[in-house]
Amino acid sequence: MQFRTSVTLLCLALVIGQVGTADAATDTAYAGNLSARFDSQRDAAKDLADAIAMARAENKRIVVDVGGEWCIWCLRMDKFIRGNEQIQNAVKSSFIWVKINYSEENDNQKVLAQFPKVKGYPHLFVLDKNGALLHSQDTSPLEQDKSYSAERILDFLHEWSSH
């Protein structure tokens, strides 16, 4: 009986591990493989520097996504983008997406001080491949009901794409 319980627990742990791996792969699908979530422990300055290096190498622009895991609209936008292949493809073809956490634990003021003041979250900044600010985007115009509008997000991405 103890062996059967141990085997069952081991199988359950493997299944949970596989689900976690699949989710992590999906989460980074549009994030430029930098940060899939708003993580207060990440080094935002390094993430931004890495995004600039990737953008230069790939001749892409950068979207800096400022928010936090506490922010329902931030989580809704993440879920919406992950669930829309057309938006993911638009991001992958033209942008490096980097998340910068803003929370009580870490407000990342040293990094965010270089950008215009944010009035609400999530907030998007579009940078050129060298890190120069091109656009500051309040995301409320991208919303639709209790979610987001694919058309509005795609319009935003196409407008700021370098291609």
C-alpha cells in the first residue's frame, strides 16, 4: 500500500511539473524570453539592458510593460495576449517585450525614472532598438468590457512596429 501511494505521489508530482513547464513556456512566448511575470526580485535595469541588446541584434523595437502581479488588468492583459496567436505573432515579429515590476516590494524607481510618470497599470512604453522612448501608452484605450480588444492591441502594435 505504501509503495502504491509513493508511486501515485510521484506520478502526480511529474504531472504537476509538466504543467508548470508548459505554462512557463507559454508565459515567455511573447516576453522576449526576459521575464514572463512581474517579479519584484528581478533586476529591471539588467532586463532592460538585455532587451536593448536583443532588440539591436534582431532589429526590433521594445515594449516595456509596467505593472504587477497585484494588478488585475495586468493579469488580464497577459492572459489575453497568451490566448491570441495573432497578437503573439505580431509581438514576436517586431518587438522584444520586457516586464518591469511596480509593487510595494519593489517600485523599480531607478529604472522607471527615465520614463514619463505612469498614472495607471498596466502601462506600456515603446522604445526604439537603442532604448530611446518613442511612445507612452495608457492601456485603458485597449480595453473592451472586462478584457481587451484584439483589434485595438493589433492596431497599437502595427502603429509602433518598425517593419
